[in-house]
Amino acid sequence: MPLIDLNPFEFTFAVFALFLGGLVKGTVGLGMKIIVLGLLATIVELPVAITIIILPAVTTNIWQVFGGPPLRETLRRTWSLFAMLCVGIWIGTEILAVSNPAYLAATLGVLLVVYATYALRAPHLPSPGRHETWMSPIFGGLSGLFGGMTGSDVIPGVPYMQTLGLSRAMMIQAMGILFLLGSSMVAISFAYRGILTPEIGLVSALGALPTLGGYYFGAKIRARIPEERFRRLLLFALLFLGIYIVATNLT
């Protein structure tokens, strides 16, 4: 759905969704894509929502990648995961291009519920140990597949990376690489398949403005409120949003 098809309420809602996603990203370091996609999927078809979020996601993750430790150390542990992420995204976007948007939106809703439930419980998952060599590309491919189909590459990549014993700085950088690479691959695949049109690309570029504004204020908020309280409220909101998306797209 191009920008000219948005009524004033929908346009305002889209700007709010992008600002809120940036605000959350600046406050807790992740969650932008899944929040914005969940909200946008209530007013536009999922392929359009995924396209709109591409440039906002890229701009907010560049600093997360290059503002951390040397890339070599992080990539040494995670390169196979990211390589298969790219393959999975290419396959996932092919599925997206030929599938019913309502079913894919419902899949996004399920991922929202899974992600929120997982994060609220925060289970301690075992380290893959000597199995890391073959498990990393599998989890990378699955994250890419879901990312290509729904725009959300959090599950299962981020929970898996948390089991690798990376330092905090490396973990933040690895998440940034995951999100940045995922968004870039989706952009390339969408452009190749004609989903990323110049008109929607312009909307995506303009969408970076409220997202960066939200990110700026989120960074200010981070030092002033208890992060855990904010995180839990956000996760409950995502849980109910996911249930709503599933219910509205399967009825």
C-alpha cells in the first residue's frame, strides 16, 4: 500500500509506530523491528510493513555494529550463523512473495507471542558446546527464514546467541550485525523481486526520521528509569499485540 493510500489517522499511526520503535531501541537496545512491524501490520499488508521498516532498521543498527569491539572477534564466533541468515532470508522472501499476507501476518503474531513469552520467563538455555559448529548455521538459517517471511529475525537467533557466552559488548554487537545484515538482505531481495518500489522506498527513507528521533529520546530515558520495569511492560504489550494480530488474521 503506497503512502497516498494512507488516511490521516493511518499516517499518524505509522509515524507513531516508527517513533515508538526507535524509543524502545534507544532504551533497551533491541525490539524496534518487532514492535513497528506488529503495529504497522494492523494498518497495511505485511510485505509493505517489512519494506517500510528497512531503512529505519539499518540506520539505528549501524552504530550498534561499529561502535563496539573489533568486528573480527565477534565474527570469528558467529560468521556461519550470519552466512546462513542471508540464505534463509532469500528463501523466506520468496515464500513471502507468493503467500497470503494474512497467514504471514498471523505468523508474525505467533513470533511476537513466542518472543514475549520467552523473554518474560528468561530461561537459562544450555551452551551448545562442541555442537556450536553445526548448530550456528542452522539457527542462522531459521532466523533468516522467519526474517524473510515476517520481517522479524529475532527468533531463534538472539536466544541462541545468548547461549554462546559472548561478552556483553560482543553480544550487543552481534545483535546489531544480525539486524543490520537481515535488513540489508531483505532490501536486496525485495528490490530484486519488485516488492521494494521507489515510492515505498521513499516512505522507508522518511520513516528513518521519526525512528532516529525516538532513538535519541530513548537513549536519554535509558539512564532515568529502571530498564527491567520498562522491558517487562513492553513485553506484555507485545504479547497482547501478537495475540490480537493472530486473532484478526485468522478469523
